[in-house]
Amino acid sequence: MKTHYLLIGGGLASSQAVKTIRRKDTESPIVLVSSEAFPPYDRPPLSKEFLRGEKTVEEITYDNADTLDGLNVKRKLGATVVRLDLSAKTAILEDGATIGFEKALIATGGRPIRLSLPGADLPEVFYLRNLDDAAAIASKAKPGRRAVLIGAGFIGLEVAASLTRMGVQVTVVEAADHIWARFADATLAGYFQQYCTEKGVIFLTRETVAEIRGNGHLTGVTTKSGAKIDCDLVCIGVGIRPNIEIAQASGLEVNNGIVVDEYLCTSHPDVYAAGDVINFYDPIFEKRRRVEHWGHAEYGGQIAGMNMTGDRQTYNMLSYVWSDIFDLHLEFAGDESEHDRTLVRGNMADRSFIVLFLKNHRLAAYFAVNTNAREFRTYQRMIQQKTDLTRKEEALQDTTVNVRDLLG
């Protein structure tokens, strides 16, 4: 088989690349190869609406068969590319088949980090990354059952909230002193932890699971401190690793992801990459990063798609993420990793506030909870323009002050 455009990976980045390519090039053949049996679909609902049975597979599918046929996209679903022969510009699949290409996109995303624990192979132990995972968890999440969640990141808390709403008793085990220790201080993390506790979630922090118990079927977990928790299912969410194996096998540059330039081109001029799998240069924060955000995959797929058709568009996006935990809607944008001060605009007790992360009197990131989005664009401009907020910190915290007035 030969094609002009080869898209490896069936997620959001590939979906966006397909549409972008077709707007620029209506004729050249496109082949999409995905290791999953499904066409591209929306992953955020997997821990929320889909898990709770509020949305169907059809409702979260981006590109069904009719859509892909209309775009003249051939696909090989349930198939895996193992490497690229870059000199011949040929993809070699796991079954030995080959696909010749002129331009290729690697958008293989990531996979859950798996824990080497006794009992981790029991059938009631789950990771959440794809449709099959979510459906399997949902099948076990019956009212009155008990679940242990290992890890309290965004996905962990989303799953905890969904399972609780489904009538499952949830215990979250987190190794750090508090949830979200990577970016949230004890005050912000404590707010969400207390809120979830009031909804019925039990938290064990500064604790790890030593063993998952069961003889053929799960009966519970034992922590390193010796606590025994009986449960009917375990969900593990301690992060993901980028799926870089194709790039490694093909001789592409890899360093905490597939290394790309500002055009999302890899170390080979005809191979691009996008989404969770890439190590890219962030021009806003002037450093290389790898991020795992929906918006990053959407935008990256568009940029890669344009450049595969001959454009020269550079990556220039302020990364963002959102989450829904019970009835709290969260919006986060920027890079909080090196902040030296945090401010709160609004009142946490009102369940509507924004935490502002500053570095050297400049806004680096914001974390908004149940807040009207009308201010977000102003905060984004502050971050992108590196607005000096010296002597404006007090006004930033005053909700009667229009934040647009602080841009100048």
C-alpha cells in the first residue's frame, strides 16, 4: 500500500490533522493507522460522562465511518506500526504489511504507567486510557461496591467523582502529602480534598499500596503502613509514558518524547509528530516541554497537518487544561512549575475563585474554579505578553477591579 499522508495514531491529533490536510489538499490519499479498533474519539468523557453512562460511543466519536469516507481517508484499525524505514519512507506494521508514504505524522499519545505490585494482574484491576478501559470499569462500578484509586491526579479525582456519583464507595491512596502536589500548595489542594471528602470520598495521603490482595479475584489492598482496605475494584492512575517506540526503532531523536522543532517536524524532514508524545519548544516560556492536554493535541494536529501540506506554521500556543470534579469546573492555563508567589482572586468559600501563579511579578499560570470565562483572555494576554505586575498584586486580588485595566 502507498499513500501520500500517513497518520499513525487514532486520537485527537490525527483527527485534526486529517481535517486540516483536507482543507489544504483535497486529492492526495490519506491513510490512518490506529492500534485501537475504534475511529478517533474524545477521551475526556472516558472518566466522566461515558464512564457514568451519560454518553454513548457514538456521541464521543469524532470521525465515524461516513465522515472518514467523505474525507477519502483509508484506515487500518486494530493495526500497529512498529517502525519506519526512513530511507525508503515505508512504515512496517506488526503483521509484516508495509505502507509507503511521502509525509508521516506520529501521534501515538501515551500509555499508563503500570505498577509492579503483587496482585496487579487481577481482573478487577484497571487503568484508564481508552474506551475499552472505561467500559470495563463501568461494568464493575455497581452501587454499593467499593473502589480503591491509586493516584490522585486530575484523572484520578475525575474517576473518584464519577464512581461516587454512581454509588460506589471510593478510597483514594496518594503517596504525596496532599493531592496535586506537583503544582498545588496545601491550601489549594486541601480545598479540593475537603470538597471531595464532603461528597463521600475517603483520602489516604502519605500512603502507598504494597499489595493488591486476591486469589483469582480481587478482595482488597494492603498499604505499606499495614492498613487493609477491602474493595471490589482498583483503578491505578499515576501518570503516563509517551509512546515513543516507533520513533526509537526508526532512529528519530527522542528525549522525554519525540523531539520536534517549532514546525512539529522530527529529526527527519518528512516525519512530524503531535500530541502527548512530543517534546516541543514552548516559545511563551522559552523552554522545551512535554504536556498532556486536549488543547495541545488539537492544536498540534492542526499545525502538523498544515505543515505536512507545505505550510510553515510555528507552534505558538498557551497550553491549557480543564477538568470537572463533581460540580466544580476547573480551567488551568500556563506553566506553574517555577512560580514564586500565589494570589487568590475571589473567595474559596464561595466555590468561585482564581488562583494566580506569579514569577518575578509576572503571571505564569492561572487556576480558575467555577469562574466566568470572560476574564481568561486577559490572563492569557498577561502570560503571553509577560506583563509586569509589580505593585498591581493587590488589585489582582480585588474582584471589583477590572483585570483588563492592569494590562497597561
